[in-house]
Amino acid sequence: MSLDFFFQIAVLIMSIVIHEVSHGYAASLLGDQTARYQGRLTLNPVKHLDFVGSILVPTISYLLGGFIIGWAKPVPYNPYNLRPGRWSEAIVAGAGPLSNISLALIFGLLLRFGASAGWVSPAFVQITAVIVFINLILAVFNLMPIPPLDGSKLLFALFPEKMLGFRAFFERYGLILVLFLVFFLWQFIFPLAVFAFRLITGLTP
């Protein structure tokens, strides 16, 4: 394994930790303290890492396709404690991808204006570009409308209550669908992250 791989894994882990903690804080602000009571409102990676999503899948995706993708243990919350109603779960779900988009924008604009001003080093460009690109990949990946990804919660918020059985069916096979997405449909999703990277930074990843 190269040094670049371990650096990307470190960026991935911290990015997904921030992603999950954002879910927890959104739930807390909306009235549910489950994540707080279980000690998940912390940036300590040990509290969030999942062997399959945080170690195995990123390693396999890097070896097979040269890209890094993964996930952490979902931060728990009780939707029945949330307010102000059916949209609260969608707000909690959207907080995760929003955190990744925010990180991508902060570091991406820093990279864009720093490079145009000529005061950034090649090492800074490389490090910052990795942070931006991985966070964009996480945002695009998690916004896919496939359970248990965040995009599915945003989609289900639009469903009438009579379609809850439809939701339960897809959530039952969620992990299989996510793995299928990662290894077979990624060629259609990856260009979205590339486009967003170019739009924000003005550079090619």
C-alpha cells in the first residue's frame, strides 16, 4: 500500500466521522438525544468506525478502481422524538451530505483562490484536492436514493404513509443495494463528483 492510500483513508475516516456527527447534532437540535446518550456526538473515530464500510470497502475500491469510498456506523436517533414532523428525519439525513459539501466548498475555494494568487505549494494543492474530492464523493454517494443512504430518507419524506411497506422492503435489502451501487454503478456517479470538483476548484482531479 502506498502512502497516498493511507492518507486518503485518513481523510475518508475524518470526513465520514464529521458526516455522522452532523446527523447526531441535527437530531439533537430537533429534540432527540439518542446519539448524545450513546456517546456518538464525538469526533473520536473509534466511536464511529465500521469494519466493512470504513476499512474493507475503501481498500477494495482503491485496489480495484483507484478511488476511495466508504461509510461509518450510522449515528442512532429515534425519529419519534424529532420535531416538527415528517420532515425532521429528512433534515437529519440531509445534515450529513451537507457537512461534506461544506467541507468541499471551504477547502475547494481555498484551493481555487490560493492557486490563482500563487501562494500555495504543490503539496498544499495535493492535500487540499484530496480533501475536496473525497468529500464530494461522499456527498454524491450518500445522496443516492438507496437505503440506508441519506438520499433514501430525503426521498421517503415525500412518500405518503400508505407506502411505508415499500420503504421497509427496500431497507431490508439496503446493504446489498449499496454494495451493488459501489461496485457496478460507480461509473455513472463518479463523473458527478469530478464535475463538482472542477466547478469549485477550477482544477481537474
